Amino acid sequence: MTPINATTAVVPQERRLVTEIPGPRSAALAARREAAVARGVTSVVPVFAARAGGGVVVDVDGNSLIDLGSGIAVTTVGASNLQVAAAVAEQAALFTHTCFMISPYESYVAVAERLNELTPGDHDKRTVLFNSGAEAVENAIKIARATTGRNAVVAFDHAYHGRTNLTMALTAKSLPYKHSFGPFAPEVYRMPASYPFRDGGMDGAQAARRAIELMDKQVGAEAIAAVVIEPIQGEGGFIVPAPGFLTVLADWCRAHGVVFIADEVQSGFARTGTWFACEHENVVPDLITMAKGIAGGMPLSAVTGRAELMDSVHEGGLGGTYGGNPVACVAALAAIDEMTTLDLPAQARRIEDTVKSALWAVAEKLADQDRGVIGDIRGRGAMIAVELVRPGTDEPAPALARAVAAHALSRGVIVLTCGTFGNVLRLLPPLVITEDLLVEALDVLADALMSCSPR
């Protein structure tokens, strides 16, 4: 793995602990937070950031933590990338907002041009920009409904698509995302996904046919506007569908006039070793939704798709006050340039090799000691998951996942959890992390797994 470019991080790239976690300043800020911030907003780690960049987050107490979370796959090029920061500063000095629907500006058009070029397929495309992943998903469905004249939308088990009313309906997991927030948008139908670790050997084509049979029986192809799916499911547990699953689904959609929407909010922008995860299966979606890693930490999202679909919506039917904000647009252009210059898709593939090699070594050690808690290691690029189970079973072990993440944090490494059952460790390092820093973080994670696993 090649070192990152020196221009991508100005924060010292080291793990350093000077206090317990959390330190006194973070604890004081936590008390202020409790009195000021709604309790419904939670945080994964109990430390307050002061600086971040490259592969580290430095807290207000001076602790430098290795970041294996990237703000949930957002800071792909680092949290203080110099090229992104310079573009943001220059644009902010010119103007921060006019509203593209009032007085348009070139950077919005330039982002649309880049996304039309980067996304899969060589067909004629159009793009529209928004603020969040949920907005992108909602608008993709609006486009699909306007195009087809149909209402029904199909989503899948273990899916996560956002926290707005419609995207909560699409999201599978109740707590914490949906509980007590209903009723939800109607005409959303959930189908079984491909989950190789829990599918009993079912291959991708079989899993797709299972879902298609249920769609035909329960909804009817003639009623379905869109099928929306994450090519690698994110919050559901970084589930990589079995080969053929996405292809068969996409082919069925094409045959029946159903819009195939790839939700690449978490998996896009070099994260999985290609620009977009659906490229691993050679799937060309009709519409693709993007956010997170698109703009180096600035809020921006997009829908890109076939021109005939995108242009089917009446004038004024798409947009929003802040959608495609000029500061976010120049950040996106700088971030995409950095991803290209540094060849971050290749960097993601090298990260995958390093991470999986280290994790399988830990799995073998635990199995040799009859502590086989690692049920599955999966993912692509720098989107890797470890599914933890009770030894000798496939029964989820969510308490163990929480314990391992807490142990790693106490040693200065940020590790996130996810999964329908809460038993998955997810690794999302910035793609600009150095080899030495990544290996050090994996050593800490290995120690956490060995120390926390039941004997």
C-alpha cells in the first residue's frame, strides 16, 4: 500500500493516548451536550473532536485516535484534505449561496458532468443534486414514479435508506430508525435479500428468483415503479450479495419496465475498490443515488440516471433550497480530483488485502482455541465487516461486538458496529490512511477480539 500524498493530511499520523477515554475536556463537553442537545441524537464514541485528517481524529484532550470509521464512509480523502479545504475557502469568499433554482452557477453543472461521466454505463445521463442520502433516495423514487406512472416500490430485508418518512419505510430495522415514528409512507414492499452467511448455501440467482417470485405474487410487476437496493448493504451488516443476485434482479427490472435504483450512498466513490459497488457485478442501474464520500465531508448528494428517466419529471418538480450548494459543489470537484490523482480505488483494494489477511489470522487463532466467534469476514475494498457469533453457532453476539469496539476505543482506535442483529464490526478507514497506521489499528483490533472473546 502506497503512502498517502503529503498534501492530504496536516495532522500528525499517529496513535497517541494522553488521558483515559474520555478525557476531562470531553467529559465536560458531554455534560454541556446533555443540557443542550436532544437525547435522540447519540454518538458512537464519547470523545469530542478538535482536529482530524488522514487516518486520525484528535480529541479536545489531545488524544489521537486511529479512525476506522471515516464519519460513516464520508472522509474518504481525509477530514482536512488540503485541496478540499482550499476549494471550500475560495468559494466561501466568493459566495456561499444563491440557490441554484434562482441564480445558477458553474460548479453545480461541473459536478453533474463529472457524475454523468463516472457512474456506470455509457448511455446519455442527467444529474440532480441534493443535501443528504435520504433526499437522494426519495427523489430517485419520485423520478421512478413519474416515469412509470406506477406507485409500488420494492426494498429488501436488512436495508437502510435513510431517516425521512419514505426512507424509513424503505429501511428494514426498527430500532433505532423507525420505532415510534410511524405511520410510514404506503406502497413499500419488502423482499428477502441475498445474505450468503445466513442463506444456507443459496446462490445469487436462486436468491433473486425467490425475491422475484414474491414480487410477482404479492405486488405484480405492472404495479412496481422501482426496485431500490444497496449493492452492498450498509447498516444491515455490510452484506455482499451472492454473485448473480443483482444481475438477475436488474435483468428482471429491465424486462418489466421497473426502474432499478442502486443506492450507493455508503458504497460509492472508490470505497469498495471500484468507483461504485455495482461495477463489481457489471450492473448498470437506471438510477444511482450518491452522498457520503462525494464531497470530502461537505453535505451533498446526487441522483444520476438515464436521461429519458431524469427528464421525465415536469419543470420545477425537483430541487431544494440548499441542493447543490456552491461550497459543497467545489468540495466535491476537489475530492473527486483527489480520488483520481491518488487512485483511491486501487488504494481501497490494497486496504482490503491488508485488512482481510489480518482478520482471518485472528479468526484462525480463535478457532484453534475453541473460541470461534468470527462467523464471517466479508466486504470489498475499504468496506469490510466481521460478523460475530456465539462459538460453534451462527447465533448473533451483539454484546461481544459492543465490547470489542469499546476495548479498541480504550486503546485509541475507533471501530463502528452495525447489522440487523447488532453483531457486526464494520471497518471504513479513510482511503488515504497509511499502511503503518492501518496495521497498527488492526493489531489493536486483534487484541480486542482476543481479549473480549469468551473462553
